Amino acid sequence: MTDTTALDPARVAPDAGNPAVRSVMRDEVVFCLPSTPIDAVAKLLADNDLSELPVLIDRRPVGYVVSRDIVAHLVEGNVAVAGSDTVRPSVTDVIARDILRGPPLLVDEAAQLWEVVALMRQQQRQTALVMHEDERPVGMLTVREIATQLARQLAEASRSDG
């Protein structure tokens, strides 16, 4: 016989208007290492439409970097615009460790989306690193995924109204 008092109603019938983060998140984890030159970090940010980038060591989050800190170093003349990649070496000595902020915003993959959005707003963050119960990152929640989910919900609401 099953003990129904132990059932979590949110897991049995999740609220479609407030889904679990795992159903909305970006499935990839874009990150850098503390030793990554910030011109390469800037490229990662731009290529992935991010304003914050987690910094990991052995798949464990240690902090994050934000684009405005890179821009500040650029304005100060500490970073060359040429950029590094697999072909061109970095032309800057400034690395992610030099502009590291911390800790990153970590959220459980089972957390409800709108509660995480409220937390992001409260902490003035643009990116949440989504974690599995074994403490490894499994995805990211950014403004893009939040906007996509909101647009989806608005479209569904307009279909049901019309």
C-alpha cells in the first residue's frame, strides 16, 4: 500500500504556469576557467549571448565574471580587442581570476521557474547555474530562456482566450 501523505502535489501535478527550471533551462553549461584570458571570456560571452559567465574548476563553480568588468578593463587599456582563440594566442595578461566575482547563483533543477526569477531579480543577476542533486552543473537559466518561457505562456493564454 502506498502512503499518499508522502506525495508531493507539485511533483504529481506540476503547475504549467510555473514549471521546474529543468524544463526551461539551457541544457549546456558555458563556462571558463580561472586562467582563461578575458578576451577569450568576452568571446564566450558574445558567442553565447550572455552577460555573466560561470567560472568552474573540475566542474565545480567557484565564481563568475560579468561583461561590464571586461569592458572596464578594455576602457582602461588592459585588454586588446584582437581576441584569442584556438589559432591566435591571447594578447592580454588579464585573466578571469583577476575579475572573478562570487559566488555564482546556484539553483536546483527542480526549483520552480518564477521563484528563481524572483531570486535573480533580488540578487540583480542575469544568469543562474542550474545544479543537479549531485552538485554538478547541468544547465543555465538566463534572460533568454525566461523570455522564451514567458512568450510561450502568453501565446498559450491568448489561444485559450480566443
